[in-house]
Amino acid sequence: MWARGVPWAGAHWRHCAVAIALAAVAPAVQAADETALQAPTTLVPLDGAPAAIQTAPAVPGRAVIEVNPLGDISLDSVGVLGPDNGGFGQDLWAGTDRAVVASMLRRLPGDVRSPTLRELARRVLLTIAIPPTVQRGGPLPKGSGLLALRAERLAAMGEVDGLNELLAVVPSRQDDETMARVRVDGLLVAQENDEACRQVRNGIAAYNAGPYWQKAMVFCNMAAGETDKVMLGVDLLRELGAADDPVFLTLASTAVGGQAEVPADATLTPLHLAMLSTAGRSIPPSAVAQASPALLVAIARSPTADVEVRAHAAELAGAAGLLTGDAVARIYAAFTFTPEQLANAISTYQSGPGPLARALLYQAAAAQSLPATRAEVLRVALQPTGAPDVYQAVVRAFLPLLLEVPASPELAWFAGTAGRALYATGQFEAASTWLSLARQEAMLNPQAATAVASLWPYSRLAGDVALTTDGSLAAWSAMLGPVGDAAQVRRQTLVRAAFQALGEQDPLPWSTIAAAAEVPPQLLPAAALLYALQEASESQRIGETVLLTLVVLGTAGPADSHVLALTSAISALSRVGMEREARALAIEAALANGV
């Protein structure tokens, strides 16, 4: 899986985008050269010619190549990721109909809670690629401009940094109103208020000063300290009948000394958040629960938010892959604790887990120089049952501290916790070191024996053949609990199916699992989607496979999807060469289901 935050070589990839757009029409150039060998060469469009490559009337003895503006084709090829920094390559859409791409882009979930799926979505939406073509004839669906659809999905997913990088290479004159609003919201979330307000002034002129633009202009006047203009803008909104946003009106009133509080249950927008920051007002803690993915990132980065509110938002954003572990760790480090509080970090956490208590554990672990003492703190912090909804964020924040703990015989009791956290973060080699240690110590240490049993499925899901030569799913299942328990049956089903999808064999018969207690039914995606995913992957259509994977697993992701949907996605990604991503999905599902 590609790491986030890889520097973008902007100038290089802008040239690549142009080259790719030209490559997309190269066959037409060749055809023109072969069929019109006798005309003068020109790069200037003929009068009245459509925006495409055309052949001028033939003139004996001369060739013709005529290039007209590329229009939407060149824009749809724009991206910021090439093969060297996480992109899928210029042939991403080879063999896929443009209408299919447009349809699947519209159906991508906004609230993607899986780090693996989110990274796949980010890469496919930001890749520089030859645009797909219409293969089945007929008119394109309305609003099928792929650049606008990609930008809108990035915004909905909260991928603000990627969105702003993408829009930075697209001239704003190419925007429609929807695209222009996405651009402004992205800048506001990134706290780039000066550039946001420049775009707002352009929007005011271009889009007849509708309510969105009037509200944004009120904020810009507020940021500039122009109180009279703020109140004039509010009056204008009332005249337009658009003053139906109590949070906006409350915040606008602070420009003239208003003190009204933002409702605790308010659902904030990027504009609200920018106004709160400009007014120096705190963000209500309850706002985090209703926040969109983009606002979770913005709240985590807000200079005016309380640090505990920031930590809560950062954990939720980090769990979905929107923030790095380092970003979450920096917020944990921003808390202030006394030496006495640090000394009692474990008991404090056990009496009330939460962002503050996890920050306390983080600082306590960082302060420990003895491996055994640090491991004891980490054992408490990294229990998946302690904070299942933010486990991925927590383990990534604590990862540098965990990697400093040596896998030594005296720490064999820590192998289960360490190994699970390392498998969760894709540190397969480090995880296998702890599993090897546990196997060595299992005869003498019951905790090490338990660790072997708990880590064995993860080693197979990670593809570590050297560590999975003994044992079986049946033996592992016997340690889970009473036979017939529905949760146990789901875990057995999930692991057995994931093994099968990854080509891992196991002697446990499906009939043995089927004879156990019934598991509550889950919704299965439409059969057409599952067959389409199989068809796309068998034909090596990379972009289509990724989009269908995202649509099939949806917001539920690997944690709560139907097992057949999950294994269809795992098999499809494996077929197109994304085995690491396939295994990461399987491990996410195992972690979320208590394996």
C-alpha cells in the first residue's frame, strides 16, 4: 500500500498530463496522416471545425495533420500521481467505457472508514491517466465530466490535501459553479483563507451572487475586519430569503460584538469552521460526532479548538486513513500532564478510556526508557477492545514507540499485543519476529502459547508461509470459545473465506462451519456488481476493478461487509496484482471481527 504524503513533482507530472492527453488522440493523428497525404500541414483549427483532430481537404503531394483544442479530454487526464509516486499509470482506464467510470465515480461512498479502501480511492481519483472512451455509442450521461466528478468525490471523502493539489493544476476558468464551490470549501478547510476569498470574489462575479457566495463574502469581510460590509451582507441574505442558517448568523454577529453561542448539536460546514476560527471561538465538542470527513481533518488541525476536541477528531480521521499516525501522535503530545498523572496513566485509562486517557498513555510510554515498562503501557493502550472504532488510528500513533521495543524472551508475554498491532499497520516483517519469539517460548510461557494461537491467522493472511507450516483453522477455532456461538461462526467463516480468496488452503471443511449455529444474515451487494467486479479483474481493467471494489464494499468496508462481497474484492485485487492491498483488507476484516 502506498504511503501518504509522498512529495508531488508537480512540473514533471503537468508535462506528463499533456503528453497523456496527446497520446489519447494519437491513433486519430495516424489515421489522418494515412488518409490525407496530399494537404498542407497545419496546427491551427479550420474555421467551423469541431474540437477534435480533423483532416483538411486533400491537396496532391502534401500531408496534413490538424490539431484542434482537446477540451474535456485534456482536463479529464489531469492528475497529480504518476507511477513513481503512487499513481496507477496512464492506462488506468484501458478497456473501460467512459459511462461506466462516470457511473461508478458517482456511487463511491463519501464516508470511507477503511484505511486500505481510502488509499485505493485516493490513488484512483488522483492518477494521471488517458481518459476512458465511449465504447458502446450513444450520448454521454449529463454531467459526465470526470474531472468534476473526481473533485467532488475527493471533497466528500475529506481528502482535502489531494483535492487542493488536484485543483491547483486546473485553471479556475474551467470551473462550473459546483466545481468552484468545491474549490472554495477545500481552501477553507485547509485554512488558506486568502486564496479562498480570492476565489469567492471570482464566484460573486461569475455566478450572480447566489446565497453560497454571499455567505462566503460575509466571511471574507469578517476576516478583513470590515464590519459594515458584514452586516450589509447579512441584510442582503435576509432580503433574498436565504438567512435560514442560525449557525452562520450567530457567527456573523460576532463581527459586531455578538456573544450568542453556537448550538451544541450544530452540524458545521467548512464556512462555519472558518468563521469560528476567525472569531476565535471554540468548537463545540459535540460537533465532532456530526462532522463530515473533511471537517474531522479541519477540526483536528484547528488552532482554536480545545486539544481534547482536536484529539477526538484526529482519532476518527486517523482511523479512516485521513490523518497519519504522526499527526495523531503530535496532538497526543500537545496535552499537558503532571508527573503524578503520568505515573498513574494505566489506572486512569482503565477507569475511563478516551482521547485524553490515550494521550496520557502515549506520553507515559514515550517517557519510559526500559523496554519492559514501556511494553506494559503499550499492552494497555493497544488492546483492540479498548477503542475498536479508533484502533487503527491508535496503533499508527503508537507505532514508532512499539518499533523500539525489542522482541526478547523476557517480553514474550507482550508478543500477542505487539504482533496484532504490527499486522494491523502492515509491518509484517516486524510482526513475524514477535510470532517467531512466541513460538520459541510457547512451551514454557502460557502467554506466549496464547500469542501463537492469536497471531497464526494473521501470519497466513499476511502471506508469511514460513510461519504457517503447522497448525490449522480447526485447531485455532477450538480456542475461540463454545462451539455454536454466532460470533465464533462468523470469525471462522470470515477467516476460512479470506484464506480461500488469497489462495491459502486449509483442511477445515465448509460443511463443518455450516453445521454450526446460524449467523444473522447480512445484505449482499447486487449480483451484477459482483459479476462486474470479477469480469473487470479477469480482464485486467485496473481502474474499473478499483472502483467496483470501492462500490461493492461501500461505507461498511471490510469490517461489516457480507463475507461474499469481501472475498470477491480480495480475489479481484489479487488478480490485478494488488495482493498487498488484498491482504490488508483481509487483516482489517479480521481485526474488526475480533479474530
